[in-house]
Amino acid sequence: MTDSWEELSLVSSSPKLLQKGIEGVAMKPITAVTKKADLSQSAPQIQSQTQRNGSDPAQTGRRLDLCVLTFSERLEQYYQTRVCLSPSEVSRAQQRALESATEIQAFLRSKHPDMPLGEMTLAGSLLDDLQVVKADHACLLVPLQLEPSLWTPIAGEDTFLGHPQYCMLRRENLEYFPRGRSYWDRHLLGGYLSSQLVGEQLRKSITESMNWPSLSRTLECEVRPVLGSPALKLEIRARSESRNFDEEQLFVSVLPMVRLGDTALTAQPEITGPFDYVWYQSLYTSETARLASLDQSDEDSGVRKKCLKTLKAVCRNCPALRKLTGAQLSSVILHMSEKESDWSESAFADRFQQAITELIGYLEAGFLPSYFKPAVNLLQGFTVDDIDEMGFMLYCAVCEPEILLI
């Protein structure tokens, strides 16, 4: 695969030259592997097989219809059948997450009445119509109420880490308001509020003290904490007797959050790693709002959002692309919006294929700048092998985009 990627990297990034140069490198290996038999068979072959096996003529007709669909039609079909979630599935997942949030908030208020917490809220793609394939994850934000005069957010660029999204919260005015004046002083680490200590208190309190069997009976579904996770995460499933075979569980990440002025920070040890005092500044809300604003201002049909959701589903369903998430794909669409004006419904397939080409360019450069913080490289966490695997798959998709819709 690495050798193939090296050969492919010699091809120009121009779509026409790229397609011409790749034919001898990748077309032969992928044709035999990726094309489905029912799409590559000729009509006489299907007819003879139907006669031998006695299969349903109507089903054979549907297969023949697939053979004559254009890529634009196949992409639209993929979006309708593989990307979008049913309203009932989304509603059911939201309801379960909200009910769990209500119970957790009531528990914390009774267990720690002196802990200054705001109203918990659900957040994430499940609420923004950006979740694809399955309604299986959500975020529960637990807002900490901090005294603005005692705490100052330090921008990531101004810390020794130098990462624009890794911020810190410094305790101020200790000479006038000594330690103990704020409830959160117990979680200080070197003069800064420790995201790890705050998260540990909430995790231990909730996982060790909540009556999970009782909660499951109250909500009429199985609710339990996920063991071994660095952050507090809940697993919610339907009761065993009513569970469908293919029904997936819902995971709810419980994230402590601090909001001071225009700055919103969350404790996410899965991202910040070993830095106990670092808080993460997520750009998800800003990116989502920007996408919605662009779609609305252009009076388009929400094609940016549609393209993003389709890319997310393709990456989730394709093992080679699974490490690409909404964080990278949102910035790709936003960068494209700066130079591409046609986001009409008829341009959906063109914008999708353009996004594939743009991704290849970013992978070749090894740098994908965050839309709102260009100094952040969204490919930083990927290994060379990751880049090779994703790059090769996307190069193949330039010539034969249908392989992404399997």
C-alpha cells in the first residue's frame, strides 16, 4: 500500500491529470475487489442466473436499475438510505439522553448541595442534525459556576504548550481572596484549576454512588457507566426483553464545562492527554454555526451540511477512512466555501468529489489547518501509515467514486 501511495503521489493534483495518471496504478487492483457482483454483471448473465436460481424478477429489475444510475443519483440514494437517520431513532436517543441527564443532575444536587453547578444540557451532533448512520452518541455538558473575579482563562497560544485549543484557568486575587473562598479552590494545581481533578470528583461521585439498577428501572432502559474510560461516559441501551437485534447502544459523554465571557472550555482527557491542568476549547459550535449561516445566507438547499454528513458517513463506513471525523471534514467544507460559490442541490455530487480531491491535497501536505484556528494542524495525530492508508483509498475514489458508497 505504501508503494502504491508513493506512485500515486507523483500524479498531479489536477482532477483530469489525476484520473489519467492513476488508471495504470490503481484501476486494475481495485476493480476486481470493490465492484459488487450484482453491479458488474451484464443483463444476459443476470437473466441466466435468474432462470437457474428462480430469483424474484422484480429484485432482478431493481439490480438492473442500479446499473444505469449516474454517480449523482447513487450519491443521492446513499444519502437518503445510508446517511440520514429516521426522526423516530433520533427522538428516542435524545429522550433517553435527556432523561439520564435529569437524573444525574438531581443526584448531584442532593449529593453535593454546595457544589455550584449550572443547568446541564445536551450537546453535539445528535442535537444538530449532524449525526449519521446510527444515533449512538451525545454529550452532556456539566457547567461549573466560577466567580469571574477569581478566575482568568489563559489562551492556548499564551501557555507553555503553545496549542491554541489547550487553555488554562488561573486563580486570581489570592492576596485578597485566599484559597477556600471559591468552592473550586480544592481542585487547584499549581495555581490553575485542574480539569483532571474536577473530572475525577464527578466521575467518582456518579459512578460509585448512583444506584444504577434503580436508575435503569426508572428510565425503563439499561444505564451504566463505561469502565476504563478516561472521562465519565454512560452506556444506555433498551431493556433486554425489548431490545432489537441490530439496535446499538447510546453513549453519553459527561463533560465538565467552564464558560467565562466568550470562552467555553471542557475537560476532555481523551484529547488533552497527560496535562492535568489543561482545558480544551472545542470549535464544534462555531463550525456548526458557520456552516448553517453559509447555507442560509446563500439560500441554498443546505448542501454544505448535506455534503458534510455524507462525508462523515462514508468515513465511518469505510475502515480505511474511519479516523477522519467531523473535526477534519467540517474544516474541509468551510475552506471550500471560501473559494467555491456554487452550493446548489445540482452541485452536490461535484462538491462531494471536490472535497475528496481537497482531502488528498491536505494529506499530501500533511497539514490541514483548522478553519477558525489556522495554526492547528488537524492531521497532527495521524501516523504515516494512517496517511498512507487514507491517501490511497481517496486516490482510488477519484477515478471510481462508487467505491466509497459500498
